[in-house]
Amino acid sequence: MRDDLGLDSHVQEGDTVHVLAEFKDDVCYITDQSGLLIINPDLLLSGTTVVSSVFCMRKSILKEKFKGCDSRNVQMLYGSIIHSVFQQMLRKKLCTAEGIIQESTTIVKQLSNLLEMYANQMTEDKVMEEIKSYIPQMISWLAQYTRFGSSFTVKKQSDSDVQVTKVCDIEENMWSPRYGIKGKIDLTVEARIKNEPGTTTLPLELKTGKTSYSVEHKGQVTLYSMMCGDRRKDPQKGMLLYLKEPSMKIIPADHIHQKGLIQLRNEMAYYISRQVIKSTEDSEQKTFTLGRLPDPISNIRACQKCPQLINCSIYQRQVEGRSADSSGMSGLVNESLGHLNLDHMTYFIQWCLMLDLESQLGQSKKTLADIWCKSSVKREEAGLCLSGMVLLSESCEEIGQDAVVLTFSRHSQYPKYVLILAV
């Protein structure tokens, strides 16, 4: 490897390594200009998790371990509903304020959203008021970047370097064992880009907060662009839209940025896959202990607001054995753990160890990775899937809103097995 990023990679005996580079005489070089190294690619990390580690990797790993500590707030509720409204507006080609408001009312009354509103002590009217504040920006974006509205003039359309011509998918679910990442793309669209021939299919990431074009947001678009290349022609770019203004830019997925993101992903995979340390004593008795985490960032202002503060502090004191003043955070750590005694923290550590051992056992079976590591025929023999199935083109039957029945038949070249499903 001929780059500084590659030299920082944690690779140990037994790791699976995916090398994306050109081989010549059984030798390849990974440089700043070409090649990627993905370590343990069967461990799929979400794109959001990877980019959030730019600021604090320790927090991202704790968030992966302790899901649910980050309680949803009102802004997250608004963002989720506005995402849904924007997606349905494009899917149904709604071009008027009346049509968007009607669709918004339907979305707000969905049970999941009503429960979220109740949890945040919000009313439907208050949420609708927030949605209506975004509708002028939605219509403005439609006029500038799409051809969906018949009332929009050609003059307005020609002002933009990008024209969205088709919505290919909404919340497209991506698993990429090629890069060891996964994610859901807000919108996969087909677009015409100025000075480029034909159309390009690329991801569109929607943000409802302030316009920032931050490293995290651009990194998320880059990862989605990389994953898109697994299913179709690599777009090598994506679109990032801040709806509040609205403001949208094309984000190029440059190789140097891809390499940096993959290095972040590799480092996270290293820590997540080594959360349990096994050691053997002279008596051949095996001992299991919790593995280490990345160092804390020791930023008082950020750490005191962090939802993972208690978990982080217990790890610092009980697992890593940090001295009281080694991180400059002794006061905050002591304050966050003031309501706990030694028995509480010991129980917590033992509980974490049991959960990590259980998770490690599940990962050793590799049932998820078998989807791409084993052939469909082998998986069918184990009763895990149906192989060689072909979708009948005339079989799509709608049975309700957003629900269809699809009919498949076995391809003639595949053997017919007697399928035994375990319940």
C-alpha cells in the first residue's frame, strides 16, 4: 500500500480482506489515485453510522451497541414526516399546494406518526403548520429541477444544470458487501445533467435542517453513490438537497473521499468486531472481557449533551481504567456516574459482556452473510430460500395502498428441490 490511510488499517490474522484494485502479475498497488481495501466486508455498517464517526467514533460505536438511547425529538419527527411528504409528492407528481396539503394530512394521520406526536406532546395542527412552511420551497424546487408540473415554464427549467426526469425508487434499501456498507437512499432518481449525454441514475439525499454541506452530509451522499454502482452503472456522484431554502448541489464521489470513508468504515469494523477479548490462563481456563473503544474526544461542550455519556463514562472507569484526570473529563465523568455505585456498574459490565458474547455467536453462524457468500442452490438445500425464481411479467396485482402480489416461477435450468421450511 502506497498511502498513509492504508498504513493505518487494522488487519489481523483471520480477517477477510476485499481488495478492489488492478492486479498485475499477482501484485496490486493501492494508492491515493486508485484501489480500495475493505476489511471484513461481511460486516455491513450503515452509511449514517460511518459518517457520524467523523466527529466522534466512540459515540458512533456506542450508538451501534446501545440502540434506543438517542430518544427522538420534535425536529426528528418533523424531518421524518417532511421526508415522507416530499417522497410522495414526487412519486405522485403533485404540483399544487392543495395536492401536497392533502397528501400531508394523510401522512400525518398514519399510526406511527400519531404515536410519535403523542410521545413528543405534539398536535396534528402543530405538525401541519410546520409542513406548510416547507410547501413553497417544495413547489419552487419542482419548478426549478423537474418537468413534473405542466404549469412550469421552459424558461424556469432551463435555469438549472440538473433536471430530474424520473423517480426510480423511494427509500431504496442497499446492502453492499463489496464495500461493507448498507443504507436506505431517500430517492433514487433519473436526471439529465448539463454537458453530460443522456440521463444518469443517481441518489438524492434530502435534508430538512439548515444548509451546511457538511463533511458528514457529503460523505453520506458519496457512500450512497458507491452503493448505487453495485446495481447499475456507477454514477460517481449524487445530489444533496436542503429543502429549507431550497438549495441543491451535485456531490462528486471522488476517489480520495471514497478512500477516506472506507478507512473510517474499516476502523469502526475493527472495534465492533472485537468487543469481546478471549484470553487463556495457565490453567487453560478461558476468560472473556470487554474490548476497548476508540479514545474519547474529551470535548466538554459536546460530551455533556451526548446521549451516550453514561455508557461512555462507565467504559472509561470500569473497562479502560482511565485515571481520574487522564482525559481532562474527570468532573463530567464523576457527575454522570454520581447516581451509580460499584455494584450497579459491575452489573452493567457483565450484562454488556453477555450481550456481546451472544452477538458474537450469532455472527459466527454468518446466516446473513450467507445470502451473498453461498449460492442460492446451497441455501435452498438448507431450507433458507427458493433458488432460480423468475418474476412473471404479467403477475403484478395491486391489493391495496402500497401493496402488491407478485408471482414467480422456477427457471427450467434449476433443479426442483423439496423445500422444507423451519418455523
